[in-house]
Amino acid sequence: MTNAAVFRTARAMASHPAHPADQFVTASDLVRHFGVWQERAARAPLYILHRGRPRFVLTTIETMDALCAAHPAAPPAAAVIDATPVLDAIGDLVLLADAEGGILASSRTARAYFGALARPGAPVVAIAPSTVRARLTAVIRHVIDRGIGERLEIASAARTARILLLTIEPAGRGVAVIAQDAAREPDACADRTVGAASIAALRAAGGARITLDPNGRIDQPNATLAAMIDIDPLALRQRPLTALATDQARAALDAALTGVLRDRSAAGLDSDLVTASGTLLPVRIGLASTDRGSVGGGATAIILPRC
């Protein structure tokens, strides 16, 4: 061992006085006499010096395994993702539950609908009455085990006399429960029924309902209006409503229609339409704006003969 190596070994011993001198070696001396130091490392750990300080340890695999077994490495902490901000952007009733059925997160809509039943940690099956919770638990377990979503219809524990339509999908190790209040569906059906009855009553009164595009042109042929002015229904397609009025009534009808299309309001006026034979048909016209989303604003016109 060189004088420099001896000096570095002495300094290392000074910083680690508990270890004997034969447990310290420089990297260069280790390479040159690896066989000798290997035998020493078999008896006790050997400290390899780097710039005069112990930096590495040479030891047996048995000693290393024993050390690792005594201090097992902790698994890396899993990244925690807060799903609440994402769920709050969803308009549906959504509940996320873990494999044990505890609620992890919920959408703002779900919290407003279910109240305390949607709090984190609460059992997700509590959204159903106690009489059907066992059934809901079985379905959730089935979804988790198979990894295939299912649908279920149950009563709501949060709202009296309401039915929930549940879509249960696998999500991570748990499930996502997407609920829909079925009470809204009958309301929609009732609206459609009332709408159909209104049209039938309008026809019975001899009136017509037509839809107009943003330019005031008739969207679809209307048999009732065609019969009123004795014209082929196909001739009404894309024809301006104002073109059906007399010259004297056209300006007032155009002004009323322009105001409805521009201001999305409603208006009514008396007017006169021209029939195919040239006679005048006095009518009452009601106009209302129609919201068509991205297509643009149109209007609906109700036309009734004036006696």
C-alpha cells in the first residue's frame, strides 16, 4: 500500500474509529489485489474509499439479503387524484365507490340530489331503500368481479316516490354509479302528449302550425295550410310566409316576423292570405321565436281563419 493510500486509510479510520484498519481499502488497491480483499469481505464488510472517505461497501450476498430483509423497502406512494373537480363538471348524478362500496367522490349534481347520502365514506348502497340494498350490493359485486357494466332500476332513498335508473360501470378497483331520476321521463312523455293534443285541437279548429327558418321561409310542407289557401303542399316548401299575404298585408307581416326573429319574442296580428283562386282569406297569425341552438333562430307560426 502506498503512502497516500496509508494516509487515506488512516483518515477514514479516524472518521470511523469503530472499524478495524483491514476493513478499509482504496479503489485502486482493491482492483490490484481483488482476491485478497474479496476474502476479507467474506468475513466482514469492506469499506471502499473514494477521495479518502468511505463511499462503497463490499460484502457477501448473504449479508446483503439479511440487511434487506431486516429493512424492507417501502412501496412507492400511489398518486392520489382528486376526481371531484372533474365530476363537478358533469351534469349527471355520478358516484365513485371503492371495492368495499364506500363512496370516494361524487358530482355536484349528485351531492345536491342525495345530500348526506353522497358524502365520502358513506356506503353507496344507501342511495337505495334498505329493502333493496342487498340486491344493489350483489350487482356492484358482480360488476367488480366481471368487469362488465350493468343497469338497474331501484327506488330512490333520497326522494319519495322517485325511481332511479342506475348504470353501474367498473372504475379502477371499484365502480362508477351513474343515476338518472326516472321521474323526468314521464314528464317528457307528458309534454309530448300535450304537444300532440295541441296540434290535434288546432287542426280541429281549422288552423295550421308551421315552422319557419331564420329567413322566414317555410321549413316543411303543411297540408292544413295548403288546404286553407287551395295550393299544392309541395309548393309551400322554402316559400316566404310573407309571399302568401296580400300586398296590403305583406308589410305588416314582414315587420312582425322580423321583430320576432331578431328579438326572439312573440307577436300576433290580423292578416289576409291569397288563395289559389285569388280570393282573400282573413286569418289571425301568431308568431313565436324558436331556439335552434347552433343552427340559428327560427320561428313558429300559428295560422287561424278569422270569421
